[in-house]
Amino acid sequence: MKVRVGNVEHDLRVEAAFSVPRLGFQDNFFCAFQSLLPDGIQPTKFTGPFWGQCMDRVLLDMMDRTDWILCTDFDSVYEADTVQRLLTAAMVSGYDAVAPMQCKRDEGIPMFTPEGHFEIGRVEIAPSWFEATIQPVDSAHFGCTLLRSSALKRTKTPWFVGTPAEDGHWGDAPEGQRQRVEEDIAFWKTWKNSGNTLGICPQIAIGHAELMFTWPGRDLKAVYQYPTEYWKAGGRRPAAAWGSAEHAEASAK
């Protein structure tokens, strides 16, 4: 793949790594085809129930024959020039891993941890922070993220090992107790502890595909509901939706 930085053109060996289930989102697959094929980036996938194990096997397979590996999720959506822009940012900055902005499903919060804030909850960031080409972070995501192959080789193993909460379970632990650490976050901790750098590109963003329920509202305008909200409510539609108990009560008055 050829990447131009200023007046210099770099010929880089880049492949894409996928951990996927047997069924997936067609929007993501066609988005990947449109973004990878023009640059000759070969996609390789491993299918299985355990994301970390699949990623481990794919990354291990391709790291000796590549300069960079593009890790992408099966529910990410990005444009054709996203990979080019990420590679340019990586070449200019010298970072070992480069990720775009992406929001978490349901919550809509950015999926990264600013440097030095791993053990802190939500962090307030100045607007000027987002004006930079790249910013150092302690964790990111794998939605559409570049890893330098040479940095991956020096990353200590195991790469993807999650840890349950202090009570030994995977739910949210009580306040004051140690919370669970997911496989991807564990990877980034190991990545940085191995001497590698990680950056977020605030000017580059990708989408995150998710399912939404659409109900007709009382005024017949759409009312949206996340699946998690539906199940937390015991399998009930939103109060503002047509036919809800609240709607029936209001109509009876």
C-alpha cells in the first residue's frame, strides 16, 4: 500500500485483521470491501466465540509479513480514506498504534482513556485537545486501529486476558472494589507496559453499528429505544410509544 507523507511516498505492507462471528452486519462487510480493496489491503478473519483468542491467532499469523496491521471490528463503519488518513498520522507522529474516534454503543461516550487517567471515571477534556492531529492515550478500541508490526512483536504475552471484578464475577462491582478489565483494555495495558505508544486521532472518526427499536409515538413520530433499555424495563416499550401502559392511561383521561 502506498502512503504519501508530504513529498515522500512510502510503500507499506498492510493487512487487516478481523475477529468475526458466523453472522454479521452486511453494511460493515461492504464498507470494509470498499475501503480495503482499492489499496490492496488483504483482510484475514478468524471465526469463533472468543474475540481475544481469534484476534491473537490472526495477529500472530500476519505480524512477520507486514509493517502495519489494521484491526477492525465487524460492527465498525468508516469511509474509503480513513485508513489512508490513519497511516499518514502514524507515519508523521511515529506512534506505534493509532486509532480514530469512536463512540460506545448505547452510551455514546468516546472509547478511549486519556493518558494518566486509567483509574479515573469520566474526564473533562478541553476543546483544544481535539484540535491536535494525534493525542497520547492509555486505551483505545479495535474498531479501525493500526498496530505497528514491530511493536506487536515486542509486546509481552499473553495479549488478550481479561480479569473479573474483585468479587470474581464479570458484572459491575460495588463502588470501591476493583472493577473487571476487558480483554481489549488488558491488551492496551500490556502494549504500553511493553514500551509501545498509543495515540487517538481526534480529527478522524468512525461509526459504530448498533440495533435500535423504532416505535410509533403518541403523535406518530418515531420513538427510539436501545435494546438494553427494553430489557432493563422488563421487555416494555418506552412510555412515549404508542400503545404503552402510560399511553393508554393518558388516553383514558
